[in-house]
Amino acid sequence: TIANIVKSSLGPQGLDKMLVDDIGEITVTNDGATILKQLEIEHPAANVLVESSFAQDEAVGDGTTSVVIFAAELLRRANKLIKNNIHPTNIIFGYKKAAKKAIEYIKSDLTKNPTEL
């Protein structure tokens, strides 16, 4: 999977990947965005993961590998729920509710007013 390809490159202890393109040019990197740019993706869901990592890279300049791993895990768990006859609409509702709660938690417990520092 896309997540498995980039997972081992995550963090300061991440492993480098050696990529060889069509003309034989070699790139050695542990940067998730660079790795994903080199892949030829055909599967629509995998393509969504790659596009989300590009959006993350454009917006923040970092975290591309984390975005792919996180999104892939959400998809993997959603697939399990679908196999247990949970309707996709309910899964989406649950993910949106969880995202809302996560944002509330971040705002209330993980942020500080600059005057408090």
C-alpha cells in the first residue's frame, strides 16, 4: 500500500528509499513528498492519499508522510466497518463527529493564549 511504502521513512530515524525512474535516474530520499511524486499511481483511493499529501506539503511544507499514514488507516478501518455492514454514510458521519471533537479538544486543551506563556 501507499502507506507501507512511506511508513518506514517517517521521522528522524526514518529510512532512506532509493528510487529509480524510467530513464534510470536514481534518487535517494526519506522525504514522503519526494517518494510519492516518483510513484505512478493508478488506484483512485491511492491517488486521493497522494493528492492529500501534496496539499499538506503545499500548505505546511511538512507532514506528508503522516497525512498518508493517517488517511490510509482511516480508510482501512472504514473498510472493516463496511465489511461489518455499517453503511458508508454512518462511517462518514462518525469521522466528521470525531474530527469535530478533536478540534474542540485541540482548541480547549492544547492551545495557549500568548499572554499565558
